[in-house]
Amino acid sequence: MIGLNHYLALSALLFCIGIFGVLTRRNAIGILMSIELLFNAVNINFVAFARFINPQEITGQIFTIFVITVAAAEAAVGLAIIILIYRQHKGVEVDRVNIMKW
Amino acid sequence: MNFSIILPETFLFLWAILIFVSDFFTKEEKKANLGYLSLLGILVSIFLLFSTGQGELFGKVYSSDALSQFFKMVFLLSSFLTISVSIDFSSKIQRHKGEFFALILVSTVGMMLLSSARELIFLYVSLELVTIPLYVLAAYLKPDPKSAEAGLKYMLLGAISSAILLYGISLIYGITGTTFLNEIKTRLIVDYLQIGPIGSGLFLSFIFFIAGFGFKLALVPFHMWAPDVYEGAPTPVTAFLSVGSKAAGLVAFLRVFFDSFLVYNFDWVTIMATLAALSMIIGNIVALLQTNIKRMLAYSSIAQVGYILVGMVAISERGVSSVAFYTLAYLFANIGAFVVAIAFELQTGSSEIKDYSGLSRTSPILSLMMMIFLLSLVGIPPLAGFVGKYFLFAAAVEKNLIWLVVIAVLTSVISLSYYVGVLKEMYFRKNEEQVKIRIPLGIRIALLICIIGVILIGLFPNPFLDFASQAALVFKY
Amino acid sequence: MSEYILTLLVFIPVAGALLLLLVNGSNAGLLKSLAFMVSLLNFILSLYLYFNFDSLNPGFQFEINRVWIQNFGISYHLGVDGISLFLVLLTTLLSAIAILSSWSAIKEKVKEYMVTMLLLEAGMIGVFVSLDLFLFYVFWEGMLIPMYFLIGIWGGPRKVYATIKFVLFTMLGSIFMLVAILVLYFMNYNYTGQYSFNFTEILQLPIPLNAQVWLFFAFALAFAIKVPMFPFHTWLPDAHVEAPTAGSVLLAGVLLKMGTYGFLRFCLPLFPNAFMDMIPLFSILAVIGIIYGALVSTMQKDIKSLVAFSSVSHLGFVMLGLFALNMQGIQGGVLQMINHGISTGALFLIVGMIYERRHTRMIEDYGGIARVVPIFSIFFMIVALSSIGLPGTNGFVGEFLILLGAFNSRIIYAVLGAIGIILAAVYMLWMLQRVLFQTIKNEENKKLLDLNLREIIILIPIILLIFWIGFYPQPLLSKMEPAVKNLLEYVEQKSDSITSSSGECDKICEKAEESSITKEK
């Protein structure tokens, strides 16, 4: 029987992978994809909680839909900025994009 | 339901769309008029804000109370000042000047909604409404690689921090089964009474919340994005980021913290006091080393949030009212300093501190204003920043957080030396080649508002304090 | 009138400064005369205080007490008593003199200069008349800025270093006072249930002994840096040497007195037990200051830094008098504050005058100029002798009273202090000898011009004061006496009650802590 904890473990794993990707990726698109992983981990959490904790209400699912929508908007803006970067630097490696010291 | 209480936001949003649309039909050389049009919209929104009442909407999702009104005033003021400055700054923007104003308006709407949010879905969506336009705005100077870099960094870090915050939200939702702040509060009380000490899930979610808001507020150790973004972004946007978006993060933090989390018996004071102390120490010390005024102000704003947190750590009505009051004082001083930097940058194209040398000779009034803004940021009486800091420290002293106040006052002394560094360039150094800074109308308006704000709040803080104390009454302590 | 006179004194310079801002900056003559008129007006107004002062009333007079920031119990409370009266008079007099003295010395940015001077005057008067701790802090801290610019813009070659040092030192000191003021504020609330920064109310507060010590040190640090007491004196010579003449005059004449005034006004009555406990420490520091300052003065090659170090020595005397904690000591201390303001202010003026002519302050560049500039030399002699404390001059009365007071409390301090007077004679007279007498070595000195009318007018009132206080100090002393007596009685009574009821005090403290704990919950 697959229970809440399995979903939570999956989401935690996904979240960790996402964080790992964010920290190690040099390619801006890669980082953006890792961020999507983070959002998906959150989504799994919400849906699982909605299903197991409070099945009568659908707050979790609604939240998921909002997260997906907002993430899409964020990705659109993000990609636009990355295209801008690509035009300037002829590449999307974040190492190149470092005129200012961190 | 009384929909009139959400009128200021609704109006401003429609106004923003109007600006977006009219951008298509406006000739390139007349785009400045769109800026004035946006200013008009903000003024109407301010009027609506104070003429509509308080209340709740959508079943406690949205509540308009004294706190949200106070912060909405802060947001509208900062966006008014930003747009008023951008009208002249937009000569640097090549295309889509109208959208620039509209995006600021949309972000402001997000902030206003955020300050009223008492439910986590709503809070999250408004938070994104604040930041997504800001990503675009940060990258708005297309040919400037620094601006694009600022946009990229801000976007990536912003998205990561949102995801972290969301993970925290999902955990708290899992633990309490609700997303309403007041219900979370009751569940937490019940949980605490039944289970006792903190569980790992709740602990994690608190940590995620703090990290998420820490990123938004640029608290040390979540601050590393701020200086780059502040330096690279168009300067009016930087001003807006440093005040508007910070205040927005702050009000959301206040809501979540005081409306629900605080009931849980957790060592909040130590965590928050540590963050505050770190922010003040690191922000001020690193600011000492900066040579670029935007970067310097970025680090100083990290430290300023540390000071604001000192008031929050007190966890008292006095503390929250001083936080609100200081935010207002900080608004005028910080935006004012940025406005001077913008005026200087427009004329000379530089934002290096050393290029300010001898400015007092060519532009005495501008230098005097810069001096007043910077001294207010240090907290020199009788300016607004002094009164604000005094009350923040008073709140902390009341709760016997003397060590924190001692750190705060010591770091204030450090901050004095870098703010004074700018004054030193302007007043003590001679530079025969210094140019006279022309001050266009929009900048003139913004400077006037800021200077009046800084001096008025410093000398007659009573009405503002009353407003701030009312705002603080929203929470129970 | 008598209620608003102090408000007028504080805000006339501010209004004058605002007025000057409207004047065209290129019209230097108008700017100077306007600024001088404003400061003169202020001086004349302050004489009203002197003539209407009730000598028998030991309390505060000309009081005004209005609510300023209601939510925090901050009031606009001004008043003077016998102690602060003369400091206010000194401030208005020296401000007018300082503005007059910079007539020809300041050639650039005249407008900004005059505005700064007037704002500085307002701040200084504000410090001496504020009876609300918040208001006091506002003036105390706000005054830094005009002084910062005064040294930083119109100062000498190392001005940037000197200003930063000055500002950081003073700010570092006063910032702890801020914390202490806040602590007092909440103690007062826990004791009385009223939020108030009002000095007269906080004065009633019986502060437990251990808290007194900490609060005392927080206040004392701010004041000791300002005085400056050994070992916090290092900012002073830099600031003095780099400051323009008028800046030095006000710095030595008035700003340093704020430190000693703070000890007397705040540290003593607020924390009497801690004050008494610290008498040995501060007396020793004062004596070290006296002797150290005098010894270092002896070795100075620059006249201005000689005068600056002599300030350290003289202020040591003042502190010694205050910490003698008896009638003569404190009266002497207050009188010596005035005397030092007059004499050292005058010394800086004189150094400034000769610097304007020769553009050097090195002792070795002069010599034998008494024959070239006799009027100048006479003035210089008189002022220097009053600084030494020759009988018949003002310095003698003050130092005599202080030594008398110190003698009554502890002989050893008086003896060591007396060594300071001898050393003062050594360095002053030696300097006079090298500057005024001997033979003329330097050809340029032969062409020196003597004092002009404006300069003589500046110095005449000072000379008159020197002799007036020297021969007939009674009017001053009689006005001070009730206030000082009252203060001493009050301190004795309060310290006794706190010592005897220290158990009760602890109870109050515990109660306060309990109440704050319950409130937290």
C-alpha cells in the first residue's frame, strides 16, 4: 500500500535533486529546469496532502494549479531573459554572465 | 460582500492595463505622458485607499485593515516616486517605455494585494505578481549586459526562493490541513497542546519560511543576490526594489509570523535576532568596501532590514508599530538617496562614489539633499531615520534585548563612516571638472516629496506614529 | 516672554540659517553681517536670562514644557538653572565672537559657513537647555553634523582624517548613552507606569545600585569622550589643529563643556551612588589628564596644538572639581568651564589672528614679535596669563576653588592638581617667551601688521570678562550657588535613600522584571 509517506519521500527527493541541480548547473536553462523540479516537488506535496489529510476539500489541488500557472509565467519571463543573455554573450552559461562580482 | 474595499487595487490594475494598451498608440516622443498618466492613477488609488473602509473579503482571504492600509500607502508612495523618476530616466530605455510604467504599476498592485493576504494561496500568487514584473524591469536596459545579468540573477534567485517558500507552505498545509492564516494559528495551538515540542515537519517548514522570506528581504545569509541585482538593474528599479519589494516581503512576513506562527512556542527570538544581527554586521561592514553608490546602497539596505528586524524581534505592539514607522522613514530616505544617484547618473553616466567629488560646489542643493537623506539613513537627529531607529531600539530595549541594541548602535556607527564617505567626496574634495547636475521635473518632484518626508517625519512624527500604532493593533501578541 | 525665551534662543539661529539660505551666495558681505546680526541678537536676548534670573531659586527657570511626541511621552521641555545659565551665555557670546572672527579668514563658501555656524549655535544652546532626555539627545547628536562640516570643509590639510576621527569618537560614545536613555525610559515606566523621557520625572527614579553603575558608564563614556578625559582625548588635538579658528573657539569654548555639563547635569543626580563610587577612578583620570596634558603641551612645536593639549589639562581641572563633590569643587568646576571657554577661546582667536598674517603656527617661526605688534602681544599676554590662572584673572578664581574643593575631599588630588598649575605656567610662559620675546630671527616677522579694529573689538569683551571674573566673581557664584547647593543636597539625600533601601530597590527591580515577563507571555 502506497501511503502519504511515500509521496512525501518522493517529493523530498525531487526537491533535493532540484536544489542540487540549481547549485551545480552552469547552464541557465539547466538551472531553470531544476527550479521546475522544485516546483513539481511542491506540487506532489500539495496533491498528496490534499488526498490524505483532508480529502473533502480540494485546497491542495487548487494550490497546485496556481503553482503550475505561476511557474509557467515565471518560466516565460525567465526564458525571455535567457534569450537576452544568449544574444549578448552567445551562450547561456552562468559563468560567462558574471561582469559583476557576486 | 463589500467589494469596495478592494477598489484601490482593482482601479490600479485596470489603470495599468490602460497604460499597456495606450503604449501601442502613443508616439515615441510622447511616451513621457504615459508616465504622468501613471502618476495620476496612483494618486487616484491613494485617494481610494483612504476613502474606502476596512473589512474582509472572500471569506477572510483578503482583509483590508490598518496594517495593510499603512503598507499600501508605503507601496503607492514608493511606486509614485519611482515612476516620477523614471519619466526622465526613460531616455535610457530604447523601446516600450510605456510598459515600463505599467509593469511598475502591476508590481505595485501585487504588493497591495500581498499586504492584505491572509491566506497562503493568495499570498503566494500576489508575491509572484510582485516579483515577475520586477524580473522584467531589472533586465529592462536591453543593450546593457549588466542589466540583463541583474535580470537573470534576480529571476533565478527569486524563483528558487519562491520554491523554497512554497515547500514550506506545502508542509504547513500538510500539518494543519488549511491555508488560512488564522486557522493555521488555531491548529498550531491545538497541536502544541496535544503533541508538545516541535516536530521535524513543522521545524522544517518554519525554516523554509524563514529562508524564503529571507531571500525576499535580502537578509544575511540569503542576501548574495541583492548587490548584483541592485547594481545592474536600472536605477529607478533598484530604488523600487530596495523599498517597495522589501516592504512587501516584510508585510507578508509580518502577517505570517504574527498572525499564525508566533503562537507556536519556538525560539523565535534567537533565530530572528541572529538574522538581524548578521544582517546589520555583514551589511554594514561590506558596505564600507564599496566604491559604487548603487552597490553601497544595496549593502546598506541589507543592513537596514536588519534594523527593521530588531523591532520585529521584540514581538510587541511597540515593535510592530516601530517596524511600520521605520519602513516609512526608510522609504523617503532611501528612495531620496537613489533619486540623487539617478539625477547624477543621467548627467554623468556614472554611479561611482569617487565621481561625486566636488559636487557641493556645482550642485549645492542636490548635495544638501543627498546629505540629508544619507544622514537620515544613519539615524542622525532630527531626521526621520533617527526617530525611527530610536523607536525600533526602544522596542528591543523594552524586551531586554540589550545585546541586540548594542550591536545595532555599534553597526550604526560603522554605517556612519560609509555614508559620510559620500559626503566627504561631495563636500571636502575639490574637482574642477565636476558638472552641474540638471534636475528634470519628475526628479524634482520626487526629491521634494522625499525631503519633505524625511524632515517632516523627523520633526513631527505624531500622526505617522498614530497610524503605525493602529497598524500594529491588527495583531495580538 | 519668559516662557518662550529659551525657545527663541534655540530657534533664532535656525531661522537665521534658513534666512541665509535665501541670500545669494556671492554677496559675502551681506551674508556675514546678517549672520553676525543674528548671533548678536541672540546674545542680547540671552542677557535677558541673566538679568531676569532669580538668584534665590535653585530650580529650573524660564521653563517650557509641552508635549512633542505623545505616543512615546516625549516632551519639549526646556529650562535653565544656575549651572546651565552661564553656559548658555558663554555659547551666545562665543558664537557671536566666532562669527566676527571669521570675517576675513573665510573666503570660500561663506554662505554655507555662516549657515553651519548658526546651526551649530542652535544645537549647542539646545544641549544646555534641554530637560527631556530625548530632546537632549537630538541636540547632542544633531550638533555633530555642523561641526563635522565646519572642520571638514574649512579645515586644514588633514581635515578629512580629523573629522572622521572626531565624528566616530563622539558618535561611538553617545550611542551607548542612547541605549542607556532607553533603559531609563522603561525603568521609569515600570516604576511609575508612565512613559516619559522628561528629565525631571526620571530624576525621581530610585535606580538600584548595580543598574546605576552600568547606566552611569554608558552616560559617562559619551561625556568623557566629549570632555575629553584621558584616555579618550586623542581626537581633540587633531580636531583642534585642523579646525578653522572659529571652529576651534567653539570646540574648546563650548563643545567640551557639554561633556562636563553632562556629568553634572545627568550623571550626578541620576546615578548618585555610582557617581560616588567612581570618584577615585575619575579623580585619578582627571589628575592624569591635568599632568599629561600639561606635559605634552610643553613639548608642542605648534601653538595651536599646545593650546589644544592645554585644554585637556584644564578640563581635567574641571573634572577634578566636579568629582570633589562639594560646594567649592563644583562651583569652581562650573566657573572653570566658563573661564576655560573664555581664555582658551581667546587663545585660539589670537592664534588664528597671527596665523592669518603669517600662515604658520610654529613657535620657532616667531620670536621677538612683541616689538613689532605690541597690541597683539599685550592681548596675548593677558589671555595666556588668565589661562595659567594668575591671581586677578578669571582662571585663578576657578582653579583656586577647584583646588580648595579637592583639598577638602582628598589632599593628594589637590597636590597633584597644583603641579598641573605649575606646569601650565611653564608651558605658557615658555611659549610666550619664544613667540613674543627674544630676538627677531625671521625677517618676515618684521613686516607683521598689528591688530585691526575688528580684531580689537573681538578681544575687548573677552579681556573685560577675564578681569571681571578675576576680581569680582560674586555675581556668577551667587547665581550658581543655590543650584549647586540644591544639587548636592539632592544627591546626598537620594544616595542615602537608595543605599538604605537597596533591599526595597531590588524588590522594585524584581517586580519590574516580573511584570515584563508576564507581559511577554
